[in-house]
Amino acid sequence: MTIDDLGVPIITARAADGTFVAMVNAYRHRGARVVEAERGEARSDSHC
């Protein structure tokens, strides 16, 4: 799920081990969004 309510784009997800993770939804070096979709399944091979 992506969230942008606080002015900072955030990605939230559940890791393979079941833990909840959240990170900034932007490439550090490009500033472009990593994920555009609001909801869905992430690819396990996502990389920059």
C-alpha cells in the first residue's frame, strides 16, 4: 500500500517473514516514485 497523506510518499508492506515494513516511496538518487499503484502485490525481484 502507498500512502502520501503526510506529504512524504510511503510504501507499506508485509515481508516474507510476516513483519510489517514501511519505507519512503522514492529512489534516493532520482527522486522518482518506486511504486505508483495505491495497492497490489509487489514483485519480489524489485530493484533499482
